[in-house]
Amino acid sequence: MSTHLAVVGGRGWLGQAIVTEARRRRMTVTVVSRQPQAGAVAVDPADTSSLAAALARADVVVNAAGNYGLDDAKAATVANYELPNQLGWLAARSGWALVHLGSAAEYGPGAAGPDPIDEDHPCLPRSIYGLTKLAGTQAVTRWREQGARATVARVFNVVDADLPRQNPFHAIAEQVRAAATGAGTGEVGIGDPTTTRDVSRRVTVAAAVVSLATAPATTPLPPVVNICSGRPTTFGDLAQAMAEHLGAQVAVRDLGWPRGGQIVGSPRRLRELVGFPYVDRLHDLARTILGTGQPTGPAPSIPQSAGDHL
């Protein structure tokens, strides 16, 4: 029997990709959104009864809703804490399982260092986004202790061709495109080009989330699972890779911001649970951001040596 997946926030940036991946696997999908749209069930997240009714037939609920909180801390609290808390409460009283999307921002800047970050690493976020996402994770974990079949999929950096402006790679891509057309200065200014992050394509992250959500019942899921590659990518290297694909010569200029360090996750738990071996190459990341020759599915597994930038 096909798994019935409900995706809360299924019209959002990452939620849409999760819906597409689930349908590619021929799953029954219910899209839950705040706004009335064709193909979606419109629900007021504050209305618990209507939310419960929209999710009643699901086997698994993925919560992909979220808010960066750049201009509205209250909205971030509602989306990142109050909604997962409500879903956790419903999960503890229903027959469906919950996979809530967390964020690597929960670990905080203090997690920077040479070693991969596993799920037991202390969380010390400083941003509104990181703080409210951590509050959501803690809420889901508390409901898990009350009997909810719930886990948090802690997502690291995600890229695609239609990057939200809040994504740090958006401004870099715009500068590279300007340099390629001759409209720019030939320089790409980056706060700290040595900043190193764990970056994956949106389609790869969506595939990992769906794999986790549909893990066999005989595979008990832990409270938190990193959704990451385990592969370091520097901002400067990704800018140069994008420029190469556009045939542009650019100079990366260090703007002298505080050093961002390396924040790279450990995918060991994800791989042990669902056998998900995919890692995106640097140039696949660049092509995807630029929208040129973008692959349509998860990339094949590759060696993860520090020098692998092909």
C-alpha cells in the first residue's frame, strides 16, 4: 500500500520539492498550506481542529513550514515553535508519524570547527531563526516523550536556481552573473570567502527527507537526524565554480567580515538509517544555483576527500 504523506508548508520553497519527490515515488500526497491554492488544503495553523482534520488520513506528516524571522520575531516564533508544538501534540494523539524539519542554525556559530557536527553536539544558537527553530525541535522532542512518533530532520544549507534572498549564496550568484555579462566589476565581494558550509541541492535534501519519512516501521527513528552531505564547501570556491560555468573571470574579494569557520554535519546517522549515500559535487552545486544543466535527481555518491572539487 502506498504511503500517504501530508506536507505542511507544501507550497514553500523546500516543501514543494518534498511534494515533488514523494509524487515521483508514486506516494499519495496531501499538500497543506495557509493560503487557498489549487491542489492544496488551506488551513489556519492556529485552528487545531481544522489542522487535525486535514492530516487525519496521513500515515506520515512532514512539517516543512518555517520563517527566517528577519523582520518579524513573532512570525518566526509562530512558524518555528508554535506550529511544531501543535503538530507534536496532534502526533501524540493520532496514528500518524511526524518528521519536522529543523535547521543547522540550531547548532549556532559556536559549532564551527574542523570536525563534523553530529546530532549530539550542543546547540547554542544566537539568531532569532536558530533560537526559534531550536525551540521547535525541543517541543517535538517533548511530545515524542509523550508517545508521539516524531523525529526532527535537521537540514543544513540548501541551494537551487531560485534561491530566496535570505540565502547567503543568492548575493554571490548575482555578482557572478553580473561579472559574466560585463555589468559588474569583475570582482565578487564575499564577507568571508573561507566560510565553509555543508551544502546540498534542494532535490537531494528532498529525497533524503522523503527517505527518512518512509523508513520501514522496523527502523526506529532517533529524536534528531542531520540532513547533510558531510562535505565542506567554501563560499569562495563555490563562487569560482559558478564563474567557470559562465566562462567568466572573477576575482574573489574578501570583505573582511568576522570569520565564519567550518560548519559541516555528520551524515552517519542518516546513512545508517536509510542508506542515503548521495553527495553533491561542487560543480553540480554551481550549475544548480545558476540553473544551467541542472541534474534532475540525487547525484551519485562520490569520495569525500578534502581535495575533491570536481
